Amino acid sequence: MNSPFISPFTCETGLSKPERSGAIFANVQLSATWVTIPKDSGHRQDTIGTTIPGSVHLPFTKPAYGHARHQRPCDNYDDCLGMEHISFLVAVVIITALAFDFTNGFHDTANASATAIATGALRPKVAVTIAAALNFAGAFLSVKVATTISGGIVNEKAGIHPEIIFAALVGAILWNLLTWLRGLPSSSSHALYGGLIGATIVGVGMNGVNFDTVTTKIIIPAVASPVVAGLASWGATKLAYAITRKGNDAATTKGFKTGQIFSSSLISLAHGTNDAQKTMGIITLTLVSVGALPKGALPPTWVIVSAGAAIALGTYMGGWRIIRSMGKGLADIQPPQGFASESAVSTVILTSSHMGFGLSTTQVCTGGIMGAGLGGPKPELRWSMVRRMVYTWGLTLPAAALVSGGAALVAQQGTWGVALVGAVLVAGSGAMWMISRRQPVSADNVNDVSDVTPVEAPVPVDVNPAVAPANAPTPASTTVAA
Amino acid sequence: MHIKWNALAQTAGASFGITVAVVAVFALGILALSRREAALTTREGETAPAGGGRLALAGAYACFGVCAAAVVYGLVLMAAQ
């Protein structure tokens, strides 16, 4: 059965926003070449102008089949088995993309809320709720970033299959979860880019990756942005303290705490705008690649809504471990410092995305907090934490690339390979979640860090039961995995 | 490889300038608010210049207004992309 059905989702493309159409058009132009169809590549043309509309056999498309002009021979699932391997892959890629979006939100909650929680400007639950709502809202604000998921990093002409996208997502998710487990704020965007690079090298070859673009669009901004945010935050902190020195202490604290609500909200909004769109882009590209969406389609409304919802849900779950390390682990942040840092972060994110530099919100936030810590009245930083974070930044891209490369190798073997990689993903995520339960960090204990001195090896605290009781019950063991 | 050092420097400079300016204006607003409180408390005791509190309040509102304008501009930039 060669005639694929048309997904009902093609119908709702949100054309009511004319100002978007230019950007989106460009997006899909790019995406159409970015992802090529692995099998049956002619099927889209086959169906154009015929009475049998094309479609993708997604389990959730069935209720809307009725929009077609004709009763089709494939209205029964069993008739469409020929499409099943593509459909299975597409469904897997969409689910994995949403899972990545979830880990992205969950990992990056800290960016907006860590400083607000640490200074007491917002109660933990309130902070993550606001962040979640604004991440969701941010997903609807703009669709430009969706044009730069590949951003020229991957050579579009080389051809990227859905298997490669899947492998890239797997590497990114696993790296995100591992760094979350260790409470380290690594960049979700770098994890995704690293995954794409690794999977492309394995699937297409070295010529599939534009290493020049990797340098100019990822590496240079990655080095420069935390420094700029740190400097701006340092200067702003100094000035904020100097100006309010003669003021009433209580009024000053209250004022900066109120200001923090706004500055952290702006970060959440910018984050939703930037990051939810990466997922939207991936899903849209995948649908285009199998012909479920025509070239030139906008991301369908369901894609925008589900990407926004996934990132918001992740944000609401709160990566408490990372919130703790960012809010309490780097420096003791007071309200003026928190406000200065958050303002610096929002400004850097907004100016650089306006100028076309992609950057990592996470790294900018960390830089901002460091600057605020050093600019405060008692300049101090916990350098061991700084060192660990910087190592993690350096590792993110290659580590995600390595995992995704391996995943691509297996996933390309066919359906069993995809299934195997999916199983490894689920098992790995489950294992990391189980390990995290040993020392849970939640809204209730996120600020309970008397003196954070994170230890390098977080997991095997109770490896040796004979020795452990002697030296384990120190306060340090509770902060070990933070 | 073509690196846009110019754009990079502009971005860095603009980020630094805007951050410092907004935070400074906000801090001035807070200072004005705390001056106003001081003015109000002195007025209860003796007859201080009555305009002091009101002037400080107006100054605070002006400062916060500038900050709000900066935020709105940021939102416009975000949505215009």
C-alpha cells in the first residue's frame, strides 16, 4: 500500500498570524532539505492531484480522517501496514522530541527561578509555577528560533533521516538527565546540538557537519556570553549597592525582591520563546520529511501547544537539584544581587537573540550569578562548584555527540535498532530517576544548604555498608547530589 | 571562517550598558521610595517641607516607569522575531 494518508494536522497551520509567515516559510524551505525521506521518497508526489490523499499513519490521526473528500482504502489501520515502519519512527521521534522538551524545561527551571528562590523573593512552588506559565506563553510568542534548530550546523544537502534526529534526541536527553542527577546546570541547547552533530557524523559522515558554523554559532557565543553576563551583572550589582547604600535597608530589600519577580519572569518568557521552538522545529521537520506536512507549512497548532505544554510541565516539575546548586551552590545571593543578575541575564539573552547569536540560557545565568556573587559587598564564590560547572559545559557537546553517535549507529539498523535505542533511553532515564530518589531534592529542602561543598562522586554514598555508618551521617551527605 | 567580531562586540557592549542602566535606574527608584518614607516620618514630628515626600514618590514612579519601558521594549523585540 503505497498511498500514505494526509495527517489532519496539516489543516490547522495557524495562518491567522500573517507576520509569522515569512519566517516560517524560510524555516520550512530549509527544513525540507534538511531532512530527507529515507524510504518511499516519491510518495508525496504520487498523491498530489489524485483523489487519494496522502497521510501518515500516526495512531492519533484517525479521528480526523473524515476531512478527506473520499472514503479511502486506508481508513482501516490494517490496510496501511506498508507505512508502518515510517509511522512508527515518526511517532517515536515526536514522542522523544516532547520528552527532550520536558527535560529541557525541567533542567532549565533553575535559570529563571534559582535566584528568586534563593533570595526569598518567591516561594519555591510559586516560582516554578510562574516560570512554567511563562514558558508556555513564550512558546506562542514567536517562531523565529524554529528556523535555527539546525542553523546551518548540519549540512542540509547531506540528508538527515528521522533515525538521526531520534539518535540526537536520545543523546541529548540522557546527558540532560545525567547532569540533572549531579545537580549541574549544563546547556540543553548544547546537548541537542552535540547530539545532532554526533548522530550526523555517524549517519552521514564528517561532511554532514559544518564545523565553521559550529565555531561561530556555538563555541564563540558559549565562551563569550557567560563572560558578558558576568561582567554586566558584576557592574550592576556594584552600582545597585552603591546607590541604595544610604537608603532604608528593609525598603531596599523589599524593592529588589519585587523587582526580581519581574526580572525572573522575563527570563522564563525568553526561555520559552527560545527553547520550546527547538522542539517545534524538530517535530515540524520530521512531519515534513515524511510528507505529513507540505513543504512551506507552518508548525501546526498542535505542535506549538504540545511543545509549550511539555516544556511548561517540565519547568513545573522543577529541577530542584539544579535550582539548589545555582541558587545556593555558587554564592550567597541577596536580593540586589539577584535582581542585578536576572536583569543581566534577560538583557544578554534578548540582545544576542536580536543580533542572531544563539546562546545557552543556562550558561548565561551561571555567568550572571557568578558576577553578582563577586560584585556583592562580600565578594565570594565557591570555586569548586564553578570549576565543576565549567567542566560540564566543556563536556556537554562532545558527550552528547558520543552518545548520539552510538545511538545513530544502532538506530540505523532498522526498526529493531530504533526500538533498542528507545529501550535503552527508557531504561537509562528510569535508572537515573531511581538513583535520584536516594537523596531527593524538592521544593521543601531546596534552600536547606548550610554550607555547600559538593563532593565529586555523588552516587555511591552507601556502597560500603560497613564503613558508611561511621562517616556517612554528616551534613555533607545530604548535599552530595545537590 | 567568518567571525562577526563587530556584531559580537556590539552585543556585548549593548548588553552591559542596558543592564547597568536599568539596574541603576531601578536602584534610584528604590532609593527615592526609601527617601519618601524618611520624609513622611519627619513630617509627623515637625513641619518639614511638605513637597519632599511627593517629589520623591514622583521620582520613584518615573524610575520604575523607565524600567517598565525597557521591559516592554524587550518583549517587543522578542515577539517581533
